[in-house]
Amino acid sequence: MNDLNLPIHVGIIMDGNGRWAKKRGLARSLGHSAGAKNLKKLLRHIFKRGIKYVSVYAFSTENFKRSKEEVDYLMNLFILMFKTKFKVIDKENIKVIFSGRREPLSKNVLDAMDSIVK
């Protein structure tokens, strides 16, 4: 099903969601939420086109320098997305692998990550 002109691997860097929201007079958290929803739609489209692999760079250790409120919001958004919004992962037999450091992520985030990997 893959068009010969399409890559087999696409990389996505989740960057600019907070700036997007701020530019529109919205809270940064609304930008992060909109970015997560957009990622879900984008992934559906990517896999429908027959692209086999997607790498998503969603959080840098640099992001821990943000306000506690923003970091907490992002961590809770990750948990929500991993536990509820990406149920299609199991249904479509998609394999998820996380790379990078696990610390200083909270036990709740790590549990959500481990759950989606299984």
C-alpha cells in the first residue's frame, strides 16, 4: 500500500505548541493539548498511507526547566494520551519503543509508558 515516493520512516518533533497557543492568546497548556490531538490525527494518516515507522520526539530534558505547572501538565497529558487516547496502538498491533532517559520521570509516567509498550 506504500506509494513508492513515500518514506518508510517519518520523524516528528513536537515543538512550538506552547508558542502556537501564546501567539493566539491562549494558555500554553492548550497548545500542548492541541499538539497531542494533532499528533493522533497525523499518526492515523501516516499509517493509512503505508508508512511503517514513526519516531516522535516529544520531550527533552531541557523541558524540565519550564515551570512546574507546565511540566506537570505535560506529564499528565502524556499519561492521559498513553492510557486512553492511543488505544488504537493495541488494536492495530503497533509496537511502541521509548528511548532516552527514564529519570527524572515520575512513577505514574513510567507506569503509563510501560503499559503502552506491553
